[in-house]
Amino acid sequence: MVYRAACCLTGGFVYSKGEIKMANINISFNEKLEKQLQFIVEIDKVKNIFRKSKLFHDDRFENDAEHSWTICIMALLLKEYSNFSVNMEKVISMLLIHDIVEIDAGDTFLYSENRKNAYEEETKSAERIFGLLDKDQKDYFIKIWKEFEERKTNEAKFSAVFDRLEPILQNYILEGYTWKKYNITYEMVIEKNKHIKEASEEIWEFVLKLLEKAVEKGYIKK
Amino acid sequence: MVYRAACCLTGGFVYSKGEIKMANINISFNEKLEKQLQFIVEIDKVKNIFRKSKLFHDDRFENDAEHSWTICIMALLLKEYSNFSVNMEKVISMLLIHDIVEIDAGDTFLYSENRKNAYEEETKSAERIFGLLDKDQKDYFIKIWKEFEERKTNEAKFSAVFDRLEPILQNYILEGYTWKKYNITYEMVIEKNKHIKEASEEIWEFVLKLLEKAVEKGYIKK
């Protein structure tokens, strides 16, 4: 099951407009800085990659840049709940850039069966997009993106908590909107999110209680 | 001159919808965490506060969350150009939260004559919004927000570079869209942005060259 047709259509449309409009900022003054700024212009495209969850206060889907902003603040605000000490600059860096690969690969729904293929496409995307930078910065960003995806280090585990906590909260507040739409069950949410416990016992306990309440209120089926 | 009528109208509309929809996440399990998450839900409203600049790849205005995401990545990517060493976790924290006060106070255009009144309204807004948190976190966020606004410490000076660099770049790429719309001149841009030099000689030199090119191309008048 692949859920990204809609976002790819939107993406394509926006990109072609973007390419027409996009001026070159190469003013032949400071080559390295200009390359870095072209990268900034390129990654702006995540503002047109839409997720499956809606905003808390508006009836529209959230885009990847907005999602990343929220989970960065969550990580800063909730660092006291980490099971271990983490380097916050690294956590925030991972969260800021983790979805940039979706510019080429599109958003893949957490519960999609297609996540393995998605990873291959995302790897190609990482090569192209971070490849706009000089080798040192390209390598650094690809390294922390892969580290985030592999979820083995403390920073990657802690970052992953917030990538998952935000949509759970959105679903709870919007009365199970995405869960209902895609027939997601309580058991599926537990299975895909249980790694939160490894990084934060307290947040996982809270998620379990929130999911119980969601079942009670009819937002999700057990 | 006040430029925020449009955003306040949008804001009002969205908030009233939000208030109807917004469920309470108080599940009486972990009071402190639930308070922190209510804060996260509240600050989501910045996703409906629109700036005067448009996105690089789409014909719509950028919202405050998207802007904050971009300038955080800029700060990480361009830290090598700082005139002094900075604590990056603090820089990023400032950039992530600096526009939250606009939820109540609205976006005030950099070139508006109303910026002093805006600061008073923003201070009230900071009290209310960060006041949703316990005292330690409230005090911390208000402290770094004020530090950012006062632009005296190295972190505040360096953060300010990116808050200004993004709209300059947007205007250059979109052929002076906001400059033309509000009759902003080259001299006004220099006056309002010259503090960039204090934090980064290299970025300021680049901005000067870019503005010269913008004059040449007819994007802004000298």
C-alpha cells in the first residue's frame, strides 16, 4: 500500500513552477557561500511535501518544514524525559534535516508496506540534495540522516520519540482523523511506536495512557 | 504604517475554528508533561501567522514556523562564517522560538514604523504563551526571547543574521517582490540589516554584493 500519490502530484506541480521562477544566486563573489545558499533554496521544497496528519488549529495537512519545527521544539522542551544524556545540537540537527529526502522521494506513511523501497529512494534523494554542498558538509548531513534512520545511537533514539509523538498527539486531538482514514488500529500504533520506550520511559507511559483514552473515546479501535 | 491587518484577520478566523476543535490533552496522568504538550499545541498557531515574503518555490506567503525552520538550518550550515564562537544549541533555541510571540501580536514588518508598539504587544504575548509552562521553562524561554530581541550577546547577534538573510534572499530570487510592494529602497535595506556585519563579515560582504546586483537588475531602487 502506497499513500503518496497526492503529495507527489502536488510536488510535481509546485516544482515545475519553482523551476521557472528560480533565479540563480550565483553572483560570482563567494562560491562556497553561494553553493550553500542554493542548497537552502532547494530544500525549501519540503514546504510543499505534505504529511498525512493535519494541524492542531487548521483544517489542512501539515508540511514537512512545519513538522520539523514542531518536533525540534518538543525535543528542547522535553529533554528532561530522556533515559540517557544526549547532545542536543546533534538531536536538533537530525530533526531539522530528517525529512529533506522527501523532496524527491515523497512522504511515505509510517504504516505503509512500502517503507523499504522508500528508503532506497530516500538514499538517492539524500545523495542528490546534500550533494549540492561541498564534500565535508554533504558527508556530515548524510551521516546524521542515516544515523537518524538507523536509530542506534542515543541521539537517534531520542530524536525518533518526537517524530512519532507529534502525529500521535495530532491524531488524539483531531479525534483519530488519520487512524480512522487508514484503518489504523491500537495494536498497529503500539507496534510502530514502542521504540519510544527505549529513549523515554516517561513519554512512553504517557503515550500508552493517551492511547487507552483514545480507544475509550472511539478515536481508534483495539 | 502597520502591515498586519491581513494576518490578524486570518489569525482570528483560524483561532476560532481551532478553539472549537481543540481537545484537552489533560488525561490526569503526568501533569507537567501534559502542560508542556498543551504548550506545543498552542504554539502550533504560528503556522497560521504569515510573513511578507513568499516561498522560493510557490506563490504563497511563508508562515512563521516555516521561516524558523529555514533559518535554523541556515545557522547550522553557515556557522563557519561567524565572527566569534557561539553556543549553537542556544542559537537554534532562539531561532526556533523567536516568532512565537507573533501568535498574539501578529507579524510586524521589519520596515514598519510601529515596531516599538509591537514590542510591547509581543512582551504581553510572551508572558501569556510561555506562561503556559512551569516557571523554570517559562523564565528560560522569555530570557532567550528577550536576549534575541536585544541583540547584545554573540548568540543573539549571530541568530539575527539569519532572521535577516532569508528575506533578503527571498526578495532577490523573487525579483524584489516585497521591496517593490512596500517601496523599500536599497538604503532602507542597508540601514535595517547592517548589524549583520557585527556577527559575520563574510555574510555582510555577500549581502552588499547581492544588493548591488539587485539594483542592477531593477529589483530595488537606490
